[in-house]
Amino acid sequence: MVQKHGQRIYGGPPPDWSGPAPDKGTEVYCYRIPRDCFEDELVPVFSSIGSIYELRLMIEFSGTNRSYCYVRFTKQEDAREAIKKINNHYIRPGYPLAVIRSVDNRKLCIKALPPLDKEIEEDVVNELGNVVEGIDRIKYQTRGWLEVEFSTHRLAALARRQLVPGNVVLFESVEIKQVDWADPEGGCVGQESPGKIISVRNLHSSTSHLRVGDMFNSLSGGQVNDVVRSGNMVLVTFHTQEGAKLAMDRSRDLEMDGNRLEVTWWSQKKLDRGCYNSQPRSVPGNQPAGPVEQLLAVCAGQGWGTPQYSLTGARQDQVTGQQVYQCSVMVPGVPHSQVRGDWSGDREVARVSAAIRAMQGIVKASSELYTAHNSELYTAHNSELYTAHNSELYTAH
């Protein structure tokens, strides 16, 4: 086991492995890991599916994990099977793991001044090769950006740290001004690519985001997964990319409450620091009730009010290049009840993590209250026995 660059690496090529590392599609992303959970618990779970090529667990300076890891199998079918069988597997009571396909990002976006737009691609590869290694190809993008693809994600991450803006000069006159992760499925900047999230703007002030969700749910044939208000827009998330594309194709010239809606693909880099809506929606095809719905039910039953979720942080992970989010939840009827969930690459998962933390807090508080109540009953009972005993002695005396 090796620890470097903020991650602990278990494995490497298995004893019987020969040839290059497994190709794309063999890695999964696992999150919602307990902070004190390490390889001794994770490896047996994932190795039950198939042979592990490598497991990378992200580590904090404090020594705890960062609640997520990457697991690369030797076969693509093992990665697919892990998503089916380990997703929502309880590694401990109250701690269901989440496992999804890993986006193996090998692309960086580089902006240089003056722009690199006339140089031969091969010359640019050779010039950059003097600074970093592992470059496969480059591609000129709009507005002076250059997309650079590396042979592995690890080499891309290392290059991102080496290409410090202001410290690297190419061709003796071209200075690197900005380096960032590229969209692995699209371009660097200014290029809107289809995803699963649609942004809806120019809404009337009286228009409910739930009505917007219902409309897009109808347009997509029941494919809406979640609807949230983020700042001055409504974000509609779909179960599948196909559902989102269908809704986008049918959303031209849409009007609601007298306003013509502006419907565009949403980019995570345009995230506003807004609030999540805490009221779960009932749409056809939704998954069974999860932690968010359970927390709402508990709060409603206790008369505490509707849980209020908010996005408390959004940043880019320096190790993986993935945009990650943190969400918090507050219960109105319970003082000092705000808790934060784990960081996650998915906003909805960040909200679920906050709900799980809140439910764990409620369970713990209930247990402590039950223990204290029993202790009081025990003390009161003993006191009554002691008083009765003394009274009997006094009477007898």
C-alpha cells in the first residue's frame, strides 16, 4: 500500500496480470464511506465481485478518509456488476455505500497568451512534452483554449499541478494563464453539451418550481428525477440523458404564466449558491423513499416542521478534478439542529448525505433520551423503595 498526493493506493497489477492497465469502463466511484472506514473493510466487499486492479482511497491530513474512493477492476463486466450489487450495500448499520460509474477524466483545458492557434499540433505536443509527460493528443478549442488529452487520469492530474499559471512559458513567448479540468465528454469552454440537467429561466415570480417540474415530467414521458430552485432559475434533473434530450427537443417556445421560458443545458460551473427545496416531489418512476423522505416523515410526525436544505459548499476536488458539493440540513423545530453532509460529486447525493447525518443524529439523541429516561425511572424507583423501607423501619421501631 502506498500513500501519495492525498490518496492511499491499494493493489496495483494483480500477481497474474500482464500488459497495460485496464482500459476505460473498469473503474467505479464509491462514496458515502464512513470517515473511519478503510481498506480492511472496503477491499473484501469489492473483491467479492471480481479481481481488483487498484483501490484509491482519498485521505484527509487528519488521517480520516474523505468519504469516497475509486476502485478499478480488471474487467468491465466486474465494474458493471459492482454498481448493481454494491450500490446501497450497508457496509455498517446506517451506512449504505453509493457506487456509480467513474468518469475517467484524462483531459485538461489550457489557456495561453498569446493564443496557441497557429502552431502545428505536433509541435505543441513536443513543447508541452518538455514540461509534462503522457500527452496523447491536443485539440484547439474556441476562444483561445487548448484541450490536452493524456494517456491516464493520474498523468493528467500530475500535469495540472505542474503547469502552474505564470511559471511555464512555451515557445519562449507563450505564457500559460489558466489550467483546468475539461469536460471529459465535451469541450473546454463555451460549449453546452447535453447532460441530465436543464436550466429554466425567465420565470414569473409567482410560478412554482413544482409546476415547472410537472410540465417537464410530461414532456419527457415521466423522466424527471428532481426539481430544485437555485437562485433565479429552476434546475430540472432527469433519470436519463435521453429523457433530458426529449424534454429539450419539446421545450421550444414554451410559456408559463405569461412568460416565455428560457430553456438551456445547465453547466455545473454556472452553479449559484442557492437553496434546495425540501419538499420531495411525487413523480412517476421515482425510486422508493430514501433518507430525505424518511427525515421529512419523522419531522412531520414530531411537529418539527419541514427540513430546510441548503448548498453550503461547491469546489473542485484537487486530486480528481471532479466538481464536488456539500449540503446542510436544518430542522426548524429543533434548536441548533443544522448538520452538514459529506462532500459528493452529485448535488442530490450531497443532500441525501445531509439527511443521513440528520437521521443518525436523531437516532443517537433518541437513544440518549431513552437511556436518561430509564436512568431517571430507576433512580426514582430506588428512591421510593428506600423511603418505603425506612418508613417500615420507623413504624416498627
